[in-house]
Amino acid sequence: MPQSNRETGDAFHRLAHVALEGFTGKRFRLNVALPVGRPPRLHKFDFATDDNGFVGESKCYTWTATDNAPSAKIGHLKEALQYLHDLPKGTTTFIVMKRHCRRKDGEPLADYFVRLNANWLEETAILELDEGTATLRLVHGSLT
């Protein structure tokens, strides 16, 4: 029986957590509510270090069944960027994306997102998680 979208996302989130800690050597808390915006309102982020110096989100998105860009999900990625950009200056921010390649040309969705949205990214790092190998690849930015 296929997993629900929720189960798939939760499994990706858990794998991203383990891979992220291995990749960075840092310990991350899960589902951390932090104030963002003016006036400040709490937003729950997927990952944050104890000192909130590193904060990020995970997104288990794929190309559509017809090999097109998932436009609504790209919008959600931009929304996640806005929340990350609203964190205090000096916070290292990132998004972990699922590795999923377009069939017609092999382009990974994370690379596509970076290529078309470089003006939105600022210092936010984009990482790609290969679920098969549980490894992360830095697509944009840095985590230092």
C-alpha cells in the first residue's frame, strides 16, 4: 500500500535530520517555533541548532507526473525563503530538498529552483538529499 503524502514527508524529514547532522557535525532540534516578522509571530521551522544559529526547512517535492515544474510547490519554497529571511541577521539558513530529476533532461529540481530563483536566495543555502544514499549535496550557498 502506498504511503500518504504526510507519511512520505515525515520519513523525508527524519532522514534529512540524520543526514544534516552528519553533514554539518551539528545537533539539530526538530519543529522549533521562532519569532519572525514585524510584529513578531511564531513560525515553526523544521530544524534549528540549540543556539538558533542554524535554522532550516525540509521539502520533499518532485517534478510533476508530466515532467513539469511543480509551480505551487515552488511558491511554497519561496514562502519558506521569506520566513528564513525574516530571522535575525547572522542566522545561517537553509532548505533541504529531495533529489528528484526531470526525466527529459535529468535536471534536479533543486538545481532548477536555484537557477530560476537566485535573486530570492540571498545567503540561504540549498541542499539536495538523495534518499537512496542518505547523502546531502550543497547546491547553493554555504553552511558556515
